[in-house]
Amino acid sequence: MFAKDRDLVAMEPGLLRDVAWSGQRRLSTTGSVSGTTLTIGSGSFVDSGIAQGDIVSVDSTVVEVVEVLSATTATVSLVLGDGESDPIGPGSMTGVGVEVYTFRPQLGIVHRQVLAMLGIDPDDPQGLDASAVLNPESLVRLEALGALHLIYASAGAPGRGGEGFADRAARYRERFANERGRVSVLIDLDGDGVAETRRHPNTFVLTRG
């Protein structure tokens, strides 16, 4: 996937506050923060499959994982817009609740949709896969917008008590459509590391069956 959970929070800071229940909780424990180092008292970052770009709620403050250092320690930072600045710790904390959530299922659905728009079928052993995209950073925003649409559309489904999220889902759908029209993707057709074509995910690419 081109986008990560931290990209969702960068666009929608209240994501966990609003709809944490729409994600998957991968770890729930207690821990402490010193500077940019988060140490958990039980459980394992490694065993839980937690990696760079995941999001963590530490005493209700959302931070992103910059690097997993060991099973029980990780470098974390407040979620920054560009994702490239030096880590900024959330402040010292001791014995607070630590929960790790992921929206990878929603990101995965959108990832496959975006690849299909580019004429890429990752299930075709003779075809192109995501590595053919030479400027994946150009698709981060598109995937994040699509995932946020799915998350809020599900949260706003009739009968679930979240009808207020339906408008937000519609706005993300519109922004996703606008972003599709803006993005230009460099595609390596023969695996030589050089782009042979430029494609736009707002058009469908026909391939021979």
C-alpha cells in the first residue's frame, strides 16, 4: 500500500476519537513516554506486526510510529503533516493507556482499486504489480482519501447511529474524485527502473486478456 495509517490521521486528526471502532485494535496495554521513546509494559510491537507509519493512542494522544526499536520500545512522534520532519514527542507520560489501531483493511481495498485504475492487476503473475509505479508518493493522498471515504461511509450507515458521518464520507468521496483527476503516475513496463509511460487513475487502461 502507498498510504499508511499515519496519512489518514494527518488528514483527519479526529479519526480515532470518531471511529476507532471501525479499525482493528492490534495492541492494548499500558506504557510510558520519555522524549520520543514509547515503552510498553506488556505485549509486543513485533508480535503485533506494528511498524513505521502505524498510529498509537497514548493516553488519548495520537502519535505515529517512526521506528520499532524492540518488542517493547518504539520511537514515536506527533503526527506531522509532511511525515518527514524530525520526530516530536507528545510529552512525558507514565503508566498510561496505550492502544494501537489500524485501518489497513480499508487502505488495502482502495490500494487494489487504484492499481486497477492504472491497469495493474497484482494477482496476474504475468502482469505488472505495485512495484511498477515509480512515483508511489504521488498516490499516498489518493489512497488516504479513498480509505477515509470507506471508513466514514461505513460509520454513517443507516441504523448504526452514525448518520452524521455520511456527509463527511461524501466530502471524502468528492475529494477522492478530484484527486484522481490530478494525479499523474509513472509506470515501468519492463522492470528496468525507467518509466515507459505515464498513466492517470481517472481513466481505465485496457489490456489484452
